[in-house]
Amino acid sequence: QVELVESGGGLVQAGGSLSLSCTASSTIFRGNTMGWYRQAPGKQRELVARVTSGGSTYYLDSVKGRFTISRDNAKNTLSLQMSSLKPEDTAVYYCNRFPSRPSWGQGTQVTVSS
């Protein structure tokens, strides 16, 4: 059973925008804080943003003002709207509960060219 499915990544020039989506199983999603994480080559995975079931948000300092996380509790979906993208945003992006579960989806690749 696939529990986390991310989509929406791609190749974009610096300054561009992308919108990521995640569909999660209800077991993972309902009532839990959900987050977007990313892992760049050679680096540890890091939390980019998270949102509580009530809509309170947190952002990594480096993405504040550029990324917006949102969720649809009726559809068990999580979104990440990214704008003013920078080459340092290049990574594989994952969604998961926060704190994260040990099992991850396949992620979606975001590549920002300079």
C-alpha cells in the first residue's frame, strides 16, 4: 500500500515557481502535523515547512516569504507553493508526518538552474 505520493517537481530557472502536491493515506494525514522535507545531494534531509491540522505553519528561515505550505483535510493532500526559486533549493522533496515516520515516499525532484 502506497501511503505517501509526491508530485509536481521539475526543472525551473532561478526566480521561477513550482507547486508540489502530496497525497497521503488517512492514517498518516488525519489530525497530524504534516511537513515537506528536502534532501540535496550529499546533505541530510531537512524540514522545509510544516502545517498543523489546524493550519498553523512553520518555515525554514531560508524559504520564508518564498514558500507556502497548505493542506486540504477533506482530501488528505498537502501542497507546497514555491516561488523565487534559487539553485540552492535543488533537492528531492518529500512529504511526511511531523515528526517524520521512518517510511518515506519516492519524493519529487526539484532542480533550479542558475
